[in-house]
Amino acid sequence: MLDPASPDQLTALPIEPTSRPLRLGWGVPDALKRQWSADGYVVLEQAVPHHEIDAYNAIVAEVRRSVPNGLDSHGFGDRIGQLHQKHPELIELIDRPAILKFLAWAFGEEPVIFASLNFQRSTQQEAHIDAIFFWPDPCYAMAGVWVALEDVHPDAGPLFYLPASHRWPFIQSQHVVSTRPGLAARRDAAHQGMLDPAEFGQTIRDLGLAWTEDFKALERARGGKRVQMPVRKGDVIIWHSLLAHGGSPRANPALSRISAVFHFFGKTARLYSNEQFFLHSQAEMRGLTPQQPPVELYKGRLGYMRYPFFVTYDGGREVVHPLG
């Protein structure tokens, strides 16, 4: 395993632009700017009116009734991805000056939506960093915007964060395989196109598991403290692309955790896939083709990447629902 405590093996990445147009800072409270730099996340309390949340929840609930979505024994479904592609009106939830102005300041340019997820229950997901799933270049030009669609009980598996972890030395794909020769050989074979689809997919998954193992070692070495976020319906949390976060265990699985997250990136940033991140160094990725779907404007003002599908999950299986 990589020794993440050794400073000569890992380096930190830039967490914000070196300069921004002055206009991007107008209307963004200085306290939020300081918290973003220091902790890697901000909380906008009661940013979304409850009646708008109720309208949003009604749309998602209707979709859940019509498609397989992995109901558990308490009747709570698995996540739904990219539902705003089918129902662009869901974008209303986060089309708010306080959110968009902050993102424009954080990125140093106009924000664009590239993904969304809807949840009924906690993911219970281990600590992870969004950038390894969708790598942005520059690396600070991406953020998650999470909205509490109900009050979140502490036993429902609330979000947790590792404050300031966006400032930690960053584990890249070449670090993951540096002490795992077998995985390194498989990564090279995948890189060269020598694996069949099943072997390729398993290699990417194993690289992700190894990255998580190394990150947990880094967390121990840095003395990281996981902080749960007590939130109420209407609260919004925005987190940095490099900030580690996850879902706490569901102490009471009879409790829901209804929420949504929209992922944004900078308008001129390049966005790469999970596979590209794990098979290439940052320098190599700059020579690759990033994701390039068309960008449409919601109500003529907020851009979003346009994909012709949304996805549900049922028993661990991804189900793709084409549009039209």
C-alpha cells in the first residue's frame, strides 16, 4: 500500500483560481468565501422554499411509481440519475442567485450542470472525492450542490464531510498502482485496450477500491474527523470537487433521507470520466477528448449538458431509460 504520510509521494492540488473577475465576487458573502477556502464546503440555510420542494418531490415520486428503482424492505428506492433530462423543470430547485453566484465565484466562471441524483435513502457510501468520478480540469472547477428535501434525522444516515480534506495531498491513479504490481499490470492492459469489457470494468472497479483503501490510510495519517451535517428541509450544501464526503450508516433503516444533488462544472472547464482518471495521469488526460455532449439553456440562462436518457438502479443493476 502507498504510504500517504510520506510528503514526497503526494502533493496537494490547487483549490481555487489564482484570479477572478471582480464582478464574480459581488453578492457573495465574505464568510462563505472564507469557509470554502478553509473547509471546502458551505451551507446555505433555508435556501429553497418548502412549496417548491413539495412540487419537486411530487415529480420524482411519480417517476418512482413508474420505473424499477430498487425498493428496500421499508419501501425506499435507490438513487435516480439524470432525471432532469426527462423533467428539465427539476432544475428550478437549484436555479437560484445565491447558489449560482457562489459557484461562479468558486469556479471563476459561469457554472453549468452536468449531472443530478435523487435519493430516498442514505447511500451509506464510504468517504470519496467526486473528482475521481468526473475529473475536472482545472481541478477546482466542479462542485456538488445538495438539497435537503426533508428534515434529515441523525439516524437516517446523514451526509458527512472531512473538513479541509480538499487541501490534503491528492492520490492519483499512478499512486494507487505504485505498490500493487498485479493491479498495475491490469491497468496497463486496460490502457492498451487488451481487456474484454468484463475484465476492463472489473479493473476500473478494483482501481476504485484500491484508491479508497489508500484514501482511508491518508485519512488516518492526517487525523481526519468525519463531521455529520444536521440539515433541515430547504437547506443547501455546496462542496468542493476535492472534498471527501460520504453517507453515514442508517442507524434506523425505517427513516428516509429524501434529497437531491446537482453537479456543476465551469463553462470552459474540461470534464473527464472515471475511466479516464484511473487509466491516465493528469498530463495524459489533457491529450484526451473530454465529455462533449451538447449544452442547452434552461429558460435561456442556466446551461446543462444534454443527455438522451435518465437512469435508475434496481438490485445493483443500472437501468437506462432512453428519452423520446
